Amino acid sequence: MSDDHTHVQEFFAARAADWDSRFPDDGPAYAAAVAELGLREGDRVLDAGCGTGRALPPLRAAVGPSGVVLGADLTPAMVHEAVRAGRDRDGRLLLADVAALPLRSRSLDAVFGAGLISHLPRPAENLRELARVVRPGGVLALFHPIGRAALAARQGRQITPEDLRAEPNLRPLLAGSGWRMTSYVDEDARFLALAVRED
């Protein structure tokens, strides 16, 4: 396992047990972001870097009982907390690296990634892997329940020009990874970038 992976696992393992209690009011923001994916009954969707699985209930509601909901996370403690919270009832949980997903090419309709992009060790390569598993015309949502400025303030830091989530950085990063950005919102209450899988 690379040092990047070890760092991510250590970071989230130390926070897994109280993750949901630290952010108890995020549910409506997750549901609203999932709604913007435009999922339909029977669709197949992945929550990449699912953590404790907070997106799985609204994803299941969106695709219905005939749809497929998967949650993949690199950190065993996060997957354990998702099971403990009962969110494995809403989707199948995979202990997996989003850099090498155990999924067939073009097998999904959409990918949801909450707080994902800032934890990807090789963003362009990792976004290409997400593109690989999504059919052409499928959708990617990169989401955070608060915007970049609010998150930076919470963490006691300043936004830098190198921030991958800044639109001038994210748009070409997505374009070079098989995605075309279709919308971008960065406000105090949320961050949401939507992209469509190119042919």
C-alpha cells in the first residue's frame, strides 16, 4: 500500500467512530446533492469514498429497489461505521480503492463523491478510473456539504490558488480525465460540481 493510501486510512480511521456525530446536520445537503444527479429508477450508482455511508439512503431512494447502490471506501473503520449505522441496507459496501475499482467498465450510470477530490493521491488518474466505470453520458457529482471558503475557515486556513476544487483548476482536470463539467456551485452552504462522462 502506498504512503498516500496509508495516510488517508490513518486520517479517517482516527475519526470514523465519531464522524456522524461531528456532522449531524449534513443529511439534507446530501439528499439535495443526490437529487441533482438526476438518477432514475433502476440506475446503477457508486458512492466513491463513501465513508460512513451518509449518501447511501438518498441514493437508494433515488434509484429505487430495482437500482444498484454501491459504496466503496479504502478505510475499514469507515466501512465498519457504515454497517453499524445500518446503511449497508441501502447499498452494497466494498472495501476498495477508488483508484482501482473492482467493477466492469461502463457498468454504472453515476458516481457520487462527497469530500473525495481532496483525498485523491493522483486526481487525474483517479478521475479517469471513475470515468472508466461509468457509461458515456453518465454523471459524476463532486460534493461537499459546505463550500470551499467555509471549509477553509473551519480548518483555520486560507483558500489557495492551487485548490483542486477551484473552478479554473477543476474544469480542465475533469476534461483531461474523461469528464465535461456541466455545473459548478461553491457557496457557504455547499460545494457541488457536476460532470458528464464523455464518449
